Amino acid sequence: MVITDKYLRKVLTLAYLMLSLSVSAYTDHRNAKVDSAEQVLRQRKDLTDRERMDCYYTIVRGTLGKNSEKHERYCREMLAQTYRINALNMRENALYHLGLQNYGKEQYDAAERYFLWALAVTDSMRGDKRYKESDIDDNLSQLYGALGNLYNMQDKALLAIEYYQKALPIFEKHSWLESQTILHHNVAELWLTMGNNEKAEQEYLKAIETGEASGDSLLMVLPRKGLVKIYISEDDYDKALQTVMPAYQYYKSHRAEEVGDYPEVLASMVKIHLISGHKDLAKARSYAVEALSLDSDELMFETHADINAAAALVAIDENKWEEALRYALKSVHENDDEATYSDVSCYDMIAQIYVELGDKANARVYINKVVRMMERFATENYQSALSQMEVLYETEKKEEQIALMNRAQVYYNWSLIAAAVLIVMLIVVLVYRHQAHRRQKALLAAKVALETETKERRILARDLHDSLGGMLSLLRLKMEEYKQKIGQSDQPDEVLPLLDATHTELRRVSHHLMPEELLRNGLVSALHDFAISVPMTRFQAVGDIRLDKDRELVLYRCAYEMVNNAVKHADASRIDIQLIEDEKSIVLTVSDDGKGMTEGNSSGMGLQNIRERIEPFSGEMCVITSENDGTEINIILPL
């Protein structure tokens, strides 16, 4: 399979965008027009809405691809002006240019949003008597073409072809031959990347036809460079030679302007003269030598690789295996992550060369690379096809697209993709179910542990309150009786206040071990009571919050742990507890104005206990602290 030169694709797509714009804005006097329009905006205060809009448009068109900051600023001013005067057509132009701006910066998601927004605006122009059918056609053609180019550059072949096909009828209606030629060429390249040589050949031939009708010499030969590769791959010598000769003659005479194209055509000439039954090794060698003489660092890697692969083929036919290996190794990317399908075919050639050289170890290395790369490409293609199909199903022509995909004669290869998609989806479902089962088991274990802890805390709280509390009360009564016996009932005593304080602390501890308020009235009420019981602590809740008992209990324990840590270690004068709920999560925040945490105590046992409590609920903890500047801890539980 042949992969197109991505740099060439970018040049073509940008050229295609330029064809949809008026030439007058891109003359040698573009800067003068921009400067003049800016001067008018600065000096004239009596501009009408229409005159102001014209100035914005002149600047926007004149700064495209030249001054990105100024282009974007005036696009936005132009967009705002269209809402003031309800100018739909100019609004589409502003959005389209914002899309081009982001396209040029390779910010493809933003570009897509602007182009689709512009399509919606164009659709609203239908039925508006201010706009003619030709206005809508102009907008649709440039937007369909722009979206096709956008998806083309992202290797989203299905989406690119979808929008190119939408643009084609408009180009044909208005006989825009240059645009038709580049569109057919781009579609052919996309079919080629998907391995559909039959469709690619059809589109290349249409591109040649419209290119010749346009009279543009470059457009006449441009599609031939891709078409000849199809015929070479099919060993069709006559068609390959007939196709390549006009391109060879044109690029040879224009080698100074088309620096990378002539060596690429020479590489094709090499391969043509190595076709079985028509082999002319002397000619193949001469074309390879000429191509190698033109090889330089200025060429794109794909062209450089094509030249060296052709030279390696010649050396193989001459049984010059060391020379073949040298050229073949130059035809692949050094980094496997950058490899394309072209690299895979060269890996196979390198493996064969190593076999001939008797180096079985390296032969195995490159055979394994072939297998690994094909597996990677298969996975990537299936995932890409799946995501693109989902987008296609959401378009206006969903039924039409499904019908086209069901035509076996045209899209016979989609059955394989569909099967692969189903397999991928099945794997995803199985993995998801496995992960969900593991999460469910972890949550169940956490609930069991939580229930066990709750029961133990209830028992301990009851024992502390009933047994130890009763003993402290009895001890206080005995102390009072003893004081009366020895006649010191009026004397101050330090023991009784200490007993009272101990009894109060015991009640507080037993209460917070298992607060009845939490069970009766929920988390908000329990935290409110807790804050009252701790000096310098305040509580605030945002929203009407009521959760399941497990989450409420976990959050209460976390709050209790964090406040106790602040009281014991932070030397704080103020502690704030805050509880906030939104659609997706519940957030508990405890902050203090104390001395903060150091790196050593920010990972202590208390915080580790909190992490372990919230982990089964997919919770997160975020600690924000600095020395002598307080601490804030956020607990986030998804709902």
C-alpha cells in the first residue's frame, strides 16, 4: 500500500483553500490594502455599518497566513459586527476565516468547531431573501472543502471523503475545474491510503481529465504521480509508462520550481524498468543514479526514502547485496514510532537482503518489525474507522451514508472493517465488564469493612458512655462524699474539675465514634454538631446534600480525622469545614490557618488512612499546603 507524502497533502489542501478565495485580496498590494483599511477605521468616525464591515473584511482577507494575531483580532471584531447588523453571510466569512486561522496553526479541533458553526449559519441563510443561491453555494463549497481538508490532514479518510463528495456537485455546477482537480486528487490519495486501488484509480483519472480541461500544466500532471504507483504495484508496464511520461517531462523541465517532485518521478521510472518482462537494468540504474544525485536534506523524508528504496531495488537485481542494504536502510524511519506502510514494505526488503547476506539474526529482527507494524496499523485503522463511523452516523445524511456502505461492489472492503470494529467493541465491553466487576468487588469489601467498623464503633461508644462514663460519675460522687467527711467541702479542689473535663471529653469521643445525629439526620447535621463541639471550627454546606449512608459515614470520618490533625498539629486559630455537591461529585474541604505541612508530615498515617477510606469509592484527595501558610485538604467523591 502506498502512503501519500503528508507535506504534499498539506500544500495541496492549503492550495485548495486558496482557490475558494478571491484572487484580488492576494495581490502584491495586499499589505497596502490592509494598511489603508486600518487607517480608515482609525480616522473616520462616521463610518456606516456596511463600510466598517468592508474594512474588517479587507483586513481579514489580507492578513490570512501573514499576521495571525491581527487576523484573529479583526475576525472577532468582524464577527461581533455581524451580530449588530444581522449580516449572516459576513458572519459565515468571519467564522470560516477563524477556522482557517486555527487550521494553519494545526489546532484542528478548534478549526472544526468554527467550520461547523459556519455551516449552521449558512443553513440559516436559506429562505432569507437577502441571499442568492450562489451565495449559499459559495459558502458550502468552501466549508465542505475546508472540512474535507481538515479531516484529510488528520488521516480521517472516511470523514474527508464524505465532505469532499458534498463539495463536488457544487464545483461541477459552477465548472470550477481547478477545485475539481484537486478534490479528485485528494480523494484518490485517501482511497489509496485505505488500499482501495480501484477507487483511487477512478479518482486519479477524473483528476487528470479535469486538470487537462483547466489548462493548468501542473494540474495536468499532478495526479499522474500517484496513479503510476498503482500501475507499478500491479506490474502493468504499458499503463505505468504511458501515465508517467508526461509527468516525467514536465517535472524534468521544471525541476527548479518542483524540487521534490522530479526525484519522486525518477524513482517511479526506476521501478517501471524493473517490471518483470520489461526489465531494462541499464535504464533503471541510470534513473536511480540521477535520482540519488538530486537527493538532499531539503527533500521531504518520503521522497528521500522513495529514492533510496528504488536504488536498493536496482542493487538487488544486480546482486550487490551490501549496496542494496545501504540504500534500503536509508529508506525507513530510524524511529519505529514514525513508521508508515512504506516502511513496512522496506522492512520486508531489508529482511530479504539480510537472508541473502546470511545474517539470520537481523533478518528475524526485520521480519518481526513487519509483523509488529502490521498489527499496530490494523489496530489504529480499526479504532480510527470506528470513531469516524460514529461521527458519520450523526450527520444529516446518515441513511444515505449507511446505504453507500452497504453496496458490496463499491465498498467490499468495509465488511472487514465492520468485523474488526465488532471485535474491538467486544473486547472493550469485556474489558469494561471485567474492570467494573473488580470495582464492584472492591466496593463490596469496603462496605463490609465499613459496616464492621461501624458496629465495633457503636459497641465501643456504648461501652465508653455507659460503663466508663458511669464509673467517672460514681467516682465524682464518692469524691464529694469524702470531702464532706473530712470537712473540706468549702475548699477549692483540682480533682473534681479534672474529673468533669475528663467526663466531658469521654462523652465527646464516644459521641463522635458513632454520632447518632449522623444516623438520624444525615451528614450536614452531624458535621454542624461536630464543628460546634470543636473550638475555632466553622462549618458551611452548599446545596441540599443527602447521600447514601456509606458515603456520609466515610466523609464524616475523613472530616473528623482532618480536624483532629489540625487541632493537634497545626497550631491553627481557625478551622473551616465546607461541603459542596454538584451534578457529578461531592467535595469535602477542611482548611486551617496553621503552620502548614512539611514534606515529611504531608504523607503521615492520618492522611494515608483517609486515602484508604475513599479509594473504594473512586475518591481523590488533594493537599494544598506550604510552611507557615496553612493547609487545605480536598476530598472528592464521584456520585
